[in-house]
Amino acid sequence: MSDFKYDVDADGVAIITWDAIGKSMNVLTREAFGLVEEYVDRALADEAVKGIVITSGKKDFAGGMDLNVLATIREESGDNPAQGLFDFTMGGHRILRKLELAGMDPKTKKGGKPVACAINGTCAGIGTEIALACHHRVMTSNPKAKIGLPEIMIGIFPGGGGTTRYSRMVGAMAAAPVLLEGKMMDPKKAKGAQLIDAVENDALAAAKEWVLNAKPADLVKPWDAKGYKMPGGAPYHPAGFMTFVGASAMVNGKTQGAFPAAKALLSSIYEGALVDFDTALKIEARHFTSILMNPSSSAMIRSLFLNKQALEKGAVRPKDVPDQSVKKIGVLGAGMMGAGIALVSAQAGMEVVLIDRDQDAADKGKAYSAAYMDKGIKRGKATAEKKEALLAQITATPDLDALKGCDLIIEAVFEDPGVKAEMTQKVEAIIPEDCIFASNTSTLPISELAKASSRPEQFIGIHFFSPVEKMLLVEIIKGKGTGDRAVAKALDYVRQIRKTPIVVNDARFFYANRCIIPYINEGMRMITEGVSPVLIDNAARQLGFPVGPVQLTDETSIDLGAKIARATKAAMGDAYPESPADDLIFWMEEQGRLGRKANAGFFDYDDKGKRVEYWKGVQEKFPQAAEQPDLIAVQERLMFAQVLEAVRALEEGVLMDIREGDVGAILAWGFAPWSGGPLSWLDILGTPYAAERCDALAAEHGDRFACPALLREMAEKGQSFYRRFSPDQSAAA
């Protein structure tokens, strides 16, 4: 049994079928790649074979390379892992180059056999790179099928020839967005982008037909033909020079220089365009190896692929609880959060009851879904029929009796313990006894809210991030009395709406907000110290954060920050740490500058709500220092303010799985994705150095940077987080 099968049909076409054993999606292993070469050699040597078609035996074509292969190669290569990775990459280039040349005479480029790829479903990564090496690519007409080169999303780039081939096909400027954004395209868009040549209902039949009718000229790739010129011009050509200037500006504009893979990708295209094709493949392999040796790529692969996938598949789900899929859900509160929850639940096929105080308010919440579908119709991603079907699943009403028969309730009412308690008791009197009740609170402790419930074991927190339909993470919070079935219900629900869950124990601000608030506060503190808001935000963006703390404060609203500060102070009493950040936020609130929603905050806005510039009034209240701090000093403060909270969350048992700490940070607030997350970043730094920097920051800026006991202990022992805390370990030891 093997992952590829070989057969020659009655017309003399060799069909190489990819069907990985025991896997729902084809992923390429080292052994399987060797088999591809063996079958290509057999087809080329057999005079009865007229050509080759590569296809899949599964509903999709391929999911990419088995990333565990890369780790295995590192381990096998001993003291020289770079050489091992480079040799492996060049071996892949050799196989795909053999497929591409298909037995042609090296000089005349004649005598080859046609090779087509029948892409019968979704195709990504090395699957797309194999397809690009073929002479013709036919994809199924199924609009749900996607194709692309998404490697950049996990910290690497298409290193199996995809970068070189695609950039030479369409030119650097056209290739850069596809390669740098890593977006998966439907068949129609993929044909427009030249990733494929044809879209057919029966991709295999069309591919075979092309093979049987291909002419010799159809087999020669542009870069193997005489007189080839790169579309848009090579770097040494005047037009090409401007193309590469534009591509470089686009890369740095999008990444702020924080992502190593993006730089390496552009370098591969630029340097490869200066030489012949085979040398360009070697250049691509060298840059690819360099990225694989960068700790950033390992951390991103681990967090954004392996760990994220594990969490989505139920890595932390209670094992002995049967399936808890949601059939009917009640959403209490039809504001922006409740409306978003109703939308994603209906999209997942659930029956939704959307409750608010009166019919108008409930209808307004349902209208959110209607507006969302209207946008989809305008973009060609939805139809009027789909809109009608989705809206039919949502019942908007003030009548609590409509909640009868629900198996999950999500409460998204006003952030007031009294209001939530009253709603909990009213609803529990109506819903079935086995119904799980969840609160979408972002700050209020779940264990306290559960006191209003007569079924605390069925009470749980499900914290969404705004806007619900766009944000990928959902934070599930276990109260002190929360039972396993409630946890399983929450996890199964999050799986149904196709988001990534993390499960944390109850504590003030849970996990995400616990780390986000110090990030914002550190930015506010620096403003009061005379640091330029421009420097603060740009320092964050150059670390890879989507927005800096100053802009984030405007986006989330300044009065919300003031409200959280007051509530926290009231709850903590004398234990509350006084902060200059609070003084700034309270002052901004007094000025009526509440952020984007008020068209006035740390930024000035135009009539359409677009940011114009930083508000100069802040400088009048807190004059900027004549000498600004070093960029790295600002970045260290912003990073350590967050990562130390992540360590404390692990230390205190709020985080129960290290993977959730890293995946949650990246998906919830965009924590420096290149780092793999806060705990991965500390591993990149090394715990001894991290503890040393804590001591220096604490001495200069205060106890908030004091080294946590866990980090101190690990530093003394020379431990890393991912060596000490294995994926299935549930608490700090």
C-alpha cells in the first residue's frame, strides 16, 4: 500500500493518483515524493505511454507538505541541519524539474511527453507547486474548491519551486500579492491569476483529453523557450526595475519588516530573475533553507498550523463526553455582539432565537444578518436564496418562551452583574433542564455570574471578539463549578461555527484581556512620560501587531477603558495598582474624546470617520520629551508588558495548555505572529536572557516588569516553555 497509485488507461495515458493512506487530505511525505519520481520515470520510459495525468483519489487534491518531515530532517542532519534541509529541498526541485521537462532533449526541448494535472478539489502548498510543474492544469468547476500558495501564513514561503515558477509566469508585480497574501482562490479567480489553465466539470476527463491532443510546443514552459523575457521586465530592465521597487514597497508596507519569510520570498524572486531557471531554483532553495532555520518559522508553524489544528480538532475537549453539537441556540441581547453571534450560528445551520427587550430591538439585531448577506450578494459570494434561507433560521423576538427547546443559551446583554443575574434566572425558568447557559462577558468573573444560576455546573463563559463574524478566536471560560459537559458543549459549538477555541480557568479578565490591557496601558504610560504616540504605534506595527496600543484604544473606545478601570479598582480596592495610564484615559474621557465612535480620540477624524492625524491636544497636556527613547526600548516595554501576563496566567493555572496561550494571543489581538506567540517568543529569546531583561526593565520602570517566579526558576534551570510543558500537560509544574 502506498500514497500514490500508477495505472495506464486504454488510451495510453498514465494516471498517477494521489491517495494518502489513512488521511482525509493528501499531504506529501518524503517517501511519497520518491514514489512520484519512480512513477514519472516509469511513464517516460514506457513507449506505450503517451502522457501523464496527476490527480487525487480523494474529494480534494492536496493539503500541502507534511510539516513533520521538516522536523525529522533537522533531527537526522545532526550538526548540519541547514545542509540536510537544503539537500531535501533541492531533491524536490530535481523531481519536479524532471516532471516539467518530461523526457525532452535538453538542447532542442523536443521529445517530451505531455503532463497534465487534474485538480479535483482544494489544492494548497506543495500540491499547487506540483501542479505548476505540469504542462497543463485543469481544475474542477466546484466553487467551494480552492487553490493557492498559503505558506506565508505559517511563516515560510513556497519553496518547492512555486515562488520561481509563478513569478516567471506572471511577473513579480502580479505574483507578489498571491505569494505574499497566501489567499486561497476559487477556480474562476485562480484561472484569472494563471494558477490554472482551465475549469471543467470533469477535471480528469479534460486533463486526459488535453494530454492526448497536446502539441510539442505545448510542453515547453516559457522559461525553457528561447528568448524568454520575464513579464513586467527583469530587475536590470528599466520597466522591471520599477516593478521590483513597487513590489519591495508593497512587501515592506504590508509587513513593516517584521516577517522574515516575506523578505526571503521577494529576494528569491529578485535574485532568481537575474539568472537562468535552474540557478533560480537553487537560489529559492537557499532562501527557503534560511527561513526554515530561522526560529520564527518553527514557532509560526507550531502555533499557527500544528497547535491551531490540534485545538480545532478537540485537543482539550473532555474525552468521555458524547457529542454536544448544538441544534437550537438562544442569543440574549441583539446588540452588535448578540447579532454577530446569531449570524455565525445561523451560518452553521442552527435554529436561532434572538431575544431583546422589544420587537424593534430584536429586529434590528436580525437586520445585521440581512445587511451581511446583502454585502455577500454584491460581491458574488451569496445569493438572494441563501439570504432568505439564513434569515428564516433566525427568530427575532422579545418573547422568552421562544427559548423553549434550546440546548445552548448565549447571554450577550449589558455588562452589568445585576442585569445578567436577572436574565439568567428568568431564562433558566423556561429552558430545558439540560440546556447549557453561557455568558459572553469580556471582563466579569464567570464564577460570580454563575451564583445567579440554579445549575452552576451548566454555566460557562463563551467570550467572542468583535466583530464576531471576522474574528477567528473564541475564549471559553470555566467557572469554579463548571462541569465537563458544559465545556464539551462550548467546544463543539465553536467547532460548528468554524472558529478556534481556547479553554481557560476563571480569573479577572480571563486570558486575552488580561494581556491586552497591559499592552494598552504601557502605551498610555509612555504618552504621559512624553513619548510620541507616533513612535509608540509604529514600534508596535514594526513588531507585527496589526495596530499599535494608541490606535487600539481609539478603536475599542476610551470610555470602555475608563469603565473597566473604575470597575477593576472597585473590585480590587487597595490592591489596585494605581497607574498614570488611568489618569490619561480619565482625562480623555472628560474631554469628550471617546475614540473612533465619537470621531474624536487620540486621533482626529474627518466627516466620514477616517483617521486624519494624531490629536495635538495630547501633547499640550503631556508634552513630548525633547529626546525620544530608542525604538527597541519602546518595543521591549510593549512586548514584556504582555508576555509576563501570559507567564503569570500559566503560573496561576488560568492557562491550562501552553498551546492555547500562543494560539490565543495571535488570533485574539494579533500578538506578533512571527514570534509564534508570547511563550514561543520567550523560548526564542531564551529564558535566562528574558529574566535578565525583566530585571533591567523592573529597575527602570517598576514592579510590573518583575520576573515571575516560574520564569525565574526556568531561567536558572535553562529550561524552555515548550520543553517543560508538553502539549498534554495541563498545569505549571
